[in-house]
Amino acid sequence: MDNFTVSQASTYCRVPRETVINWIDTGRLRVLKNEGGHRLIAKEDLDRVLRDLGFPLPGELKRDRRKKILVVDDDKIIVETLVQALEEDQYGYDVYSAADGFEAGLQIAHFKPDLLILDIRMPNIDGYEVCRKIRSTPAGKETKVIVLSAYLDGEAFEQMRTYGADACFSKPLQLAQMKCEVAKLLGLEK
């Protein structure tokens, strides 16, 4: 939608109708009139006012609220299962995937996930190295890491904890338990 009525503008900006009218009356917001004499407001003008006032744009607001998760595993079935389960979860996560540690590094740099679900044994760069590298960066210290592996014995578990994993799960995975742990680590559930 390129032009909004005053009511539509208030919904778009998530402010009371009176606020939009005030922006118009004070000259902060330019209005157009249609053939019937009704006030119309261009979307670009609304976006400009929101930016000037330091408000997030509606699309940014929606993105900012959603937690971002990266699933890293070379097993396509595991990746598809986790991505689908997390996308359908009540919290509405943005879920991305990577097939190996190298691709994970690119994805992490690109969209900065809040949480990483990481397999240990993968081609190229293994999960140990990915976890260690993430934890060595200032931004990566805030990223939550869940390790998922069929080879998770006591030694591997301790090594991953040393590298900074927040939780570890053995395959085959229990989806309900995984989803609870994801929500807990992201501060959405207690």
C-alpha cells in the first residue's frame, strides 16, 4: 500500500489516530487529498517520520521480535525436521540452516543468530571448531549454542561445554525436549 488514510496510518505506525493527526497539524507529516477531499498519507512520509522520531519501521519491529535460529547439520533429514518444528513453534522463530561448519560461519556473520543448534561431526569444519570460533568473538558470546550429536559421550559432552555449549542433546533427538530447551535458552520460557 502506497497511501494510507489517517486510520490506516495509525495502525501502520502503531500509534493512536490522534498522534497521526497531530503530526499532520504540526506540519511534521505531509498529506495529500484525493478526489473526494479525504486525507491520504504516503507510506514513504510515514517511514520518514518514524525514522526521525527514532521509532522502528513496522517491518523492522516484526523482525526484531522474532528470535533467529541457525541449524547446522550435514544430515538433511535432521535439518528439515528441526527447521519445520521450530518454524511452526508458538514463538515464530526465523530459522535458517547450514550443511557444514564453513557455511555456518557465513550464515552467522550474515544474520547473527540468537541461537545455534550444532552437530559435532560434519565435513570441513566440525562442531567443536565452530563453537570455539563463535565464542571467541564479542557478538558470539551472546549466542546460545545447543549441540546435537549421535556421538555424544561423556568426553565429547565435556569438551563441548568447555568450548561454550549451553546444552547438549544426543541423537535421535526428542523434539519436544529440544523445543523447550530452545525457548528456555532464548528467555521465552522458564
